[in-house]
Amino acid sequence: MEDIKELKSKLKKIEKDLQNPSIFNDKNKMADLSKEYHLLKNKIEQLEKINKINEKIDELEKLIKENKNDEDLVNLAQEEIKQLNKEKIKIKSSLTKENTFENRNVIMEIRAGTGGEEASLFAADLFRMYSRYAEKNKWLVKILNKNQTSLGGFKEIIFRIVGQDAYGKLKYESGVHRVQRIPETEKSGRIHTSTATVAVLPEVEEIDIKIKPQDLKIETFRSSGHGGQNVQKLETAVRITHLPTGIVVVCQDERSQQKNKEKALKILRSKIFLAEEKKKQEEIAKKRKLQIKHAERSEKIRTYNFPQNRVTDHRIGKSWYNLSEILDGKIDEIIEKLQKFYSLKNEN
């Protein structure tokens, strides 16, 4: 069990950092520290509960030894010990969950798929949907990199979401999202089908993934605007290639080369971690001779049908008929259904 004194000392340091006036100018840092503060405070409270339970159990065991001949008293004490142990297991289970990736911040990627400009506009709709959902949960959204079209769509957008249980709630959004609607540019009124892919990555820290400097190829270039034109004379954009895996990450939204590099490394760590986790799961599946499904980018998971005002999640076979509200961020019910579905699936 972790040392409560050390945790309390860490909590005091975070409290001091949160009171620093300079922190108010850095929303990302503020959000990270606030989240860490609440998690740490909750952990201390839960550990103190466990300590009190252990003290009660010790007292009851002592009572049993001193009153061996009193059968009724012994039975009552043993029953209370049983209930206290159940409560202790429940607390430990909640602490274990907090230490998993369920509670991590998220890095999301949305890319336009088939459908040209309409696919890019749909990618922008999905970004707005997740941004609104984050806002409703009081999470912070920070764009890490984007490639915007002249009509306001996104060929690609990568963003960070900082918040409690962000990965646990959003991880099942990974996959191909399909839209069926009449584009504004379509004069004949025909319904077009377009797609966008969504990838959800848990935010991974340096302690989780160690990257050797010699495994990285770092290149700099001038950042580009709409249509690819250079918008800066300085080479502030950064492209990092992880040589062992071939994973490439590009960041160009910041005016500082260092900040773009930091963002790129953050995304890269998450991508490497996800690739390693996927490899482990595939090995487990082979050993068990079971086919484990992942939310692959090639797997169509959801359809947004505008003429029918319908959103259908194909994994659970359920439809909702409030498309505009869903695109406005009201996806709580969808996420809850998916969490329940995969929870039951993992139990079987």
C-alpha cells in the first residue's frame, strides 16, 4: 500500500502550484494539476478508509479472542469482520480502476475518409460533437494539429481532451463513422455517403513508454495553411518518425518549434503504446484461438443518416432518432450503452 504521508506531501505541493498566479495563464497545466489534485485527494481518502477498516478488524479479532466462550458475540463479530473485508475489497477495486488507463486523458484523431470535401465537413461535425460532449463534462479540449480545408472542414484534426474518465468513456468511439446526407453543394438533391475515421488514444507519459533518442528521426519545415501555402518563414513545424515502428507524427499548429516537438512526442508515445497493446492482444487471441475484435479504422461502427434523422451504432444494433442533438454532443446514452455492451462481452 502506498505511503499516505508521501501522498499528502505531494498533495500539498500541488495545492501550492495551483495557487501560483502564473498557472492561470496555462489552461492545459491548470487542468492537469486540478485533475491530479482530485485523484490524489480521493486516493488518500480511500486509503484512510482502508486503514480505519483494518483497525476495526483488529479490534474485533481481539474481542473474539477475549470472548471465545460467548458464541453469540463471536458470531456477530465474525459477521462484522466479513462485511468489513467486503468493503475493503470494494475500495481496493476502485483504487485499482483509477490506476488503469480508463482514467487517462485522451488524444483523438479524426481524419476525412471517402467523400472528398463532404468527408472533410463531416470530420468537422464529429470534432464539434466531441468538443461539445467534452464541454458538458467540464473537460478541456486542446487542438494539437489540424489540416483545415477552405470550406471549414478537416482533412485531419488531432486534439487532446483532459478530464476525469475521458479514455474510459471515449475509447469505443474508435472506428469508421459514416454519414448519409445531401451536401449543400449538391444541386440535384442526391444523398451522398461519406466517411471519417476516429482514433482514440490514451495519453501516455514518459514513465509508460521509453523512447530512445536514436530511434527518432526529427525533421523541421515551414508550417502550411489552406492549400499548402507556407504561412511562416521559420521552420517551426516538426515531423517525427519512430524508426522501429515507422510511425510518423506531424505537428505545426504552434509558433514555437519546441512546443510542436513536445506535442508530437506526446502523440507519438500514445501511438506506440496503442500499437504495442494491440500486438499483445493479437498474441493472446492466437493463443486462445479466439478472434478478438478491435475498433479498427477499417471497421464501420456508426452511421449518421440525415434524411431519417437517425444515428445507428452497428456494434450494438441500436438506433437513435435525434441526430441534431447527438451532433451537438448529447452522446451520453450511446456511450453508456457501449460501455455496458463491452463490459458484458468481456465477462463472457
